Amino acid sequence: MTQKQTKNEFWAWFKAIGLAIIFTMGVRYFILSPVAVKGASMEPTFENGDKVIVNKVGPRISNYDRFDIIVFEAKDDENFIKRIIGLPGDHIAYKGDVLYINGKVYDEPYLTEYKEALHDKGDFTYDFTLEEQLGEMTVPEGHFFVLGDNRRRSIDSRKPEVGFVSQDQILGTADFVLWPFERLGSTR
């Protein structure tokens, strides 16, 4: 191989590797991003140390649905992962461990495992209304009310330091578990 051929091959590899790096960084920054779950607030859906893929694009991003699991920017450059319970205009209340949205009862099957495992006689989710917790009758426009699945150990919209989550704070939906491998797959 001549020196010119070696030089051309080197530049071809350099360009290919450079494009691969740029493509990977673009996908990670704009489309899909891995996020590590910290803490127990989303158990049993996610456990501390799980790795999830956050979807940052697509039709789901512009209109989130009730019970979507989202990752959002919280305080002090920290990201939280929680479940959307209340959409803009919703009135949210809990009474007797039952979720009421706009006066209608909503089932939360993702909590069944945790509720059945309770060793005490207390409620899994304590009674509250939006008025009591955040001083609002309904979820404001452009915002969401979110809760962790582990209601007794979650810092979520019930706490004033989190409060309502603005759509601008949301990084995307947590649609896919990447790690641990035995739970690899969609969260839907």
C-alpha cells in the first residue's frame, strides 16, 4: 500500500468515526437519553439503580397523557421521574386510598402490588386535595400534577418544593427499561 493510499484510508476512518460520534451525541441529546433512577419513589415500577431510556421526541411528547411516566427537571439541577396524575384543568383528591379526578374514581393498577404488601393498617396514599396541598382548585394550564408510585416515600407534586410540573420542565417519557436485563423492555 502506498503512502497516499494509507493517508486516504486514515482520513476515511477518521471521517467515519467522527460522523458516528456526532450521530450518537445527536441521538442522545435530541431523541433518546439514558437516565438512572435514584431512590425508591417509583417502586415497584422502577427500583433504585434501574436505567431507563427517556424518549424526547414523537407525538407523545407534545401531548402527555394521564399516567405517563415522565422525567423532568426538578430543583438543584436534579431530574425526577414520576407519574402524571393530573392534567391541566383537573381537580385531584385522594380519600380513603382512592384517587378522584374531577370527582370521578380512577383505578391505579400499578399500585396493587404495593397496597397488598402493606403491613400496617394505614392508607398507601394519604388523603389530600389540591387546595390543601398547593392552594389551587385545579391544575394550572401548561402544568401537570405528578406522584411517585411509592406514595409513602415520594417527594412529588404534593410537596410545595416540587408542586405543579411545567411542560417546559419535562425532558420526556420513560418508555423503556434498559437495565437490569431481566426487566428489559417497554414500560407500557
